[in-house]
Amino acid sequence: MKINHIVYAALAATGLIAAGGLLAAQSGTAPAASAAVPAAAPANVYAGIAPSNLSPAVRDHLPRVYVPNLRSNDVYVIDPETLKVVDKFKVGVGPQHVVPGWDLQSLWVANNAERTNKGSLTPIDPRTGKPGTQIPVDDPYNMYFSPDGKSAIVVAEALHRLDFRDPKTMQMQYAIDVPQCGGINHADFSPDGRYAMFTCEFAGSVARIDLQTRKVEGYLKLSMPATRFSEKDPIDQLLANEVCSKKKGMPQDIRVSPDGKRYYIADMDADGVHIVDAASFTKVGFIPTGVGAHGLYPSRDGTKLYVANRGTHNIHGKPKGKGRVTVIDFATEKVVAQWPIPGGGSPDMGNVSADGKYLWLSGRFDDVVYRIDTANGDVKKVKVGQEPHGLTVWPQPGRYSLGHTGNMR
């Protein structure tokens, strides 16, 4: 059905569309506090990623943007000041993400070699920007790090498994099977480091993992909105006006709220961001953003959430789609800006510059990288390899990295 756009906007602004949760899980025992993991949630989880908090450990690192190109099996290196590609090198098969290590001393290219057994991790020295020797690992679609820094968590997507490995040598420590999490993919962690929330791309759900008991606490099925954005409408149409025929969504990136009380989950089929209450593990709201909501990035001051809308509901999309970036105010959970990609595009994965002035995103189906001005949405483009994916901007402020493209704390 279709609904009046004024009514829809009002409901969306208050978070009432598609509210209501399903399937809660029992909590486990909280871990003891450590130097790296706070015992209680801070007032702002993102306080440590402010521009002034650049660690002494990264001050001799090159300012670079590292772009993994999925189909050309290489990494392009961009100088963010000149917007020029200054290097490129081959890596393993199917590079998906460039992942900063927990100790900030290495970057890791996750080459998952989809549908083969040739997965690997390629280390990059951030002081030189040069790659090291590949390490064979099973199906590394993505990688995270436990908040205490004791383990790298390789997301073996096709195997429905999380492989916990030594964060330096990548030797296997143990694994957690997540059988009901088809397409296990992106993650974020509770402020106290006790548990992780992983999205299940092909199951339309999220899984909550107790890091102390090393078990799945439960799954939460994410309900779909009644309507979603049409790919056929003009790029500036902000109203979701297409009856949703999907029974389940395709959840992608996930981020915790600054106060640690909620999780925001981008959904590529639902065209927006689900809101999940951390304490009850239930869905409590939904924010429509745009076609193919995919990547989530907090601003350096922790007040805004940038949503990369890839511009298509398809896994393999066409160039010049309805891609845009949506800006959400964390405090009000309202959309405060929409930044379309001029001429169309496919903003996907990336991160915010160290000073917070720019949002860098891969243009997944356009073979470019976007540098988006966070003051006004102005877009610059840099040509890269074939199908760029999870780029990282380095260095970034923060005490340690939780992985992905630079989830810093």
C-alpha cells in the first residue's frame, strides 16, 4: 500500500514505523574490567575518536586511504591531501576490507576468495604503506578484534563461523559456530566488552555473542517496514512509496549509540536503519534513509551517524545508481541531511578522516572513491580499481581498533 508522504515523514521522524521487537535472549555474566575495556558504559562511547585523541603510536604513520578492489584483486593507495593514487599492489583473491589492527600497528587486507579455499590476510605496514607476506586463513570476509585485544575475530561468512586467532600471528585460538546466522557479516561491541552483535545478511537477523562464555546468546529477527524506497523514482525523492514485497531484510553494518543503550543496523533491503534496544534485545524503531542502506559511520564528535545508501537492492548493482549519504542526529534519531552523489553513484564502505572533515566511501559499482565534505555534502571522486569495497582511512584517532574499516574506541 501507499501512504501519504506527510504522515510517513512524521512517523519516520518519531521512529514509529516498523517498531516492535521479536525474540529476546538471556544475558550472560559480565567480564571483569581491564585496562582496555571499561567496566561501565561511558557517557559517550565515541569520546576517544575525537581529532585530539590521535595516539602517539600512529604519529609516524603515512596519511593514506587504502582501497581494496574486489574484482581486480589489488589495493589502491590514495594520498588524501592531493586526491591522487600514489601506489597500488596486488593482494589475495577477492579483497573485501582493509582492517586496522587492535594495537594500531598493522593494517590487514581480508581476502576471502569467495567459493574457494584460498582465503588469506595481507598485512600492510602503515609506516611505509607497503604489503607484507600473506597469511592463509579460512574465508576472511571481514575481521574484528576483541575489545581486550587478545584475539582477532575472522568472520568466516560462508562457514557460519567466527574464528578467534592470535592478533599478530593469526594462529587459531578457538571458533564459535553461528549456524543460524546466514551471511554473518558486520559487528559492533557492547561498551563493557562483554558481548558482540553480528548481523546476519542472508537471514534478516542479528546474533548476540557472549565473548566470555563463547556462546551465541540469541538471535533477533528484524521486521521489515511496510514500504521502502523505489529504485525507479528520481534521486531526490525522499518518500518511501513502494510496497515492500520482501519478507526479510538484508542487515549490513551495525553501530552502537554513543550512550551504549541502542544499536543501529543498516538494512540494504529495508532501505533504512533498524533501532535495537541493547538491554531488552528488541527492535524499537526504524529510520528510513535511502535505497540500499549499507555502511554506518559516527562523526568524530559522536553526535551524527552517516549512512551510506548504496543505491540498489541488488548485491551486484549497476553504475550511477540512486546512491546517497544520509545524516542522522544521534540524540533525536532524526534525519538532518541527505547528500546525493552527483550524477548517481554507489557509496558503500569507508570511514571519516582523522579531523572529521571528510567522509571517504568506496563507490562500489562505479570504480571510484568518494570524498564527501561533512560540512555540506560536497563530493570529490578518485578513480580506483574494479569494485572497491571496505576502504580505510589511516591514521585515525582512538586508543584501539575493534576492526572492520576502523571501528575505533
